[in-house]
Amino acid sequence: MNVSDFDFELPAELIAQNPPPERGHSRLLVLHRGTGQREHTTFSHLVDVLEQGDLLVVNDTRVFPARLLGRRVPSGGHVECLLLRQLPTPDSQLPTETSQLWDALVHPGQKLRPGSRVVVEGAGARLHGEVLERHFYGRRTIRVWTEDPLGVRKVIERLGHIPLPPYITRDDVPADRDRYQTVYAREEGSVAAPTAGLHFTPAVLDALAAKGIERASITLHVGYGTFKPVRVDRVEEHEVDPEVFTVPPDTAAALTRATRDGRRIIAVGTTTTRALESLIRADDGSIDATSGETRLFIHPGHRFQLVTGLVTNFHLPRSSLLMLVAAFAGRDLILSAYRDAVAAGYRFYSYGDAMLIL
């Protein structure tokens, strides 16, 4: 299958640059896979669409301020660094965590060769960095350290910026620390939000619970793969980056009950979908708690084992996320729904509107 088969026209003005004025006020397009029927409503009415007994599974990962803006040493030239994943090293076991290794995306990549040093400072804190290894497409292995007794993580929290996606062309603002985070975010470790969850409010969650809709959580820390462009011509040749996930015992038990009862399992977001579809279901319908990495790339041809419904945002043309929703609902149906969404003026991408596929 060709990557070009997942292209569509999107006017630039429909790419949401800011969240809606109030969380939960997004529009919602409901798409029924079996009939192709579409309904236009608002996210606050999600409770009217879901049914008693549905199991809603969310990703409770928390975004950390992984974007660092600094300068080269000694030239003073501007440097931007996106921390992607902390790497295992004896340094990370120091009691104060004053030195760590990271996989990072840096700019300007051509100037930051092994041995290059950078510094990020402000708000009474300073973080040092050194490039250790050079990889493809601006990726680097870097060592970061600080003299601050609070340690690297606390200094990153103080100095870092929320890593808004590249299609949001404005600078981040303090409000993004809240709005680019789900209301149920708990486990810090993502460089991007599981954006389908941004629409939920405490009021929506309470209404769902009152109707008898069960909720369970997994944790999948979203990595650079959510931004990573598909650079091949054939879909099957694309590889996604590994992402760490955990399915706790209570969620495994909820999934087992729903599976055995024949109830719908509604995944909130593509990240949750990847985690759930990475699980192994036993012949008796049981699912075990687990932790690990997933490299699962879901594209048309994937046979879904657990997920029977999906809450998701509208995705980039030619992206692996668009291929995932096309695998779930069918390429032609998804592209047709996207054309309808464009015609109706829906807002696209991370801060945009939502779709529920049943």
C-alpha cells in the first residue's frame, strides 16, 4: 500500500493553533463503521453516544517540559534540544540525579557534533549538555548535568518548555502547561500529549461514570514517533519508534471482564490503542498485567483484538496515526469523513476537534 493513498487536502486555517476557550467545548464527529452514518455533536455530549457497560480506556501519561532553549559554548549560538528518552546509565542512579544520558533531537544538527557543549539557563537554574554521539535526522545522544542539588529533572521542570507539535507555529505560553495535559495525567514521561484525552473534563468523566460507563487507565509514554514523518513510499516499510507502556492489574482485570462479557472497549487515542493491541489475549479471554515496549505499527490489514471503539483527533496527511484510524474504520470511509470534517470547518490536530469511531 502506498503512503500517497493517505493524503488529503487540508486548508491551513483549519490547523488549530490554540485550544478552545474552555476544555470540553470541542466538536465531535461520530462515525459508525458498519453503516458509514455520521453524527455531528459536541464533546460534552459524549455521554449520550456511549452506552452503559462500555469500558473507556485512557492513557494517564503526563507531558514533561522536554524542549530546552539554550546556547552553544563558547560561541553563544542558539540551540534547541528536544529530550526524547532518558537512557540507562549508572549516572542516572546517583542519589541527586545530577547527571543523565538522553536520546535527543537537536537543532542546528549540522553544527552539534560529538564534543559540542551547550548551556541552558534562567529562572535561577543552569543545565549543561554535551553531545556524545551523532545519529540520523538530528538525533543525538547527549549527557546533561547540573550543579543544582535538586537534580536534573527538577532543573528541566524549571527551564523546559512544553513541546508543542511542529504544526503549531506559535511559541508556547504558560497556559500550555495545563491545556496540553489531560485532566487525569499522572505518570510523567511523554514528549507529546495523548491529545484525544485533552477533551475530557471532570464533568464529562462524572457523567460517564453516572451512566455506568467504566473507566480504566494504561500508561504509554509518547515519544518522538508521534511527530516522526513517514519517509518511505510503501506503508509496510515504515517503522515506529519503541514506546514504553504499562497495563496495571486493575486495568487488565477490567479488560478481561469486558472481553468475556462482550462489552465494548473504547480506546481514548491512538496511544491507548497501540498499547491495548500489543497485549496478548488468552483463549479464555483473560488479559494479564504487563509492562514493556511496543513497536506495533497499526495500518490497514491489522486485525483488532481488543479495541471496538476509538476516540481520536483528526490526524496529519500521510501520517502513521492516520493509517491507524484507517485500519480501524477503513481507508475510504476515514478519508470521506475527513472530507466532511473539512467542509464543516472542524479544527484539526492536537488542539483540534474530536472523532468517535464505533
